[in-house]
Amino acid sequence: MSTLCLTSCLGVEHTVGGGPTGSETKYEGNYYLFWGLWPVIHVDSRTVAGDATSYRVEDYVALDDFLITVLSVGLLTSRTIQVDK
């Protein structure tokens, strides 16, 4: 049972254009049901970036994402999307 509550430590980062040029940061979340099998809310990083042509995107499991997964026994999982412009 505890295995179902654990999320991977996987974090993904990619840079678009020359990377962030300012100090603006936005956070959004992707939410999934049934241990990540069914996406409920999927955020597109291009939408979060808006009209920016240079930015960095990080996709990771934050502490609140981990707590959501543990408290729901994996039925609801989430990942944080961070966009630095």
C-alpha cells in the first residue's frame, strides 16, 4: 500500500529560446486520478508562458503534491509546473 503513495523524484526542466530574461515566475498544477492514469487537469506550459519566447519550464513533485498523494492514498496525484520568464 505504501508503494502506491510514493511518487517519483523525477523532475523535468527544459529551456525555450534563450531561457528566462526577467524575474517573473508562475506556478500551475497538473492533477491525475488513479495513481496518475487519468489526467483531470493538464496545464500546457506554452499557455502559462503566454506570449514569452524565452522561458524555462520545470515539472516536479513539490511538498504539497506529495501530501495530496499520500492523503488520498494515490487516488489523486499532482505535479507542479513552474514557468520562469
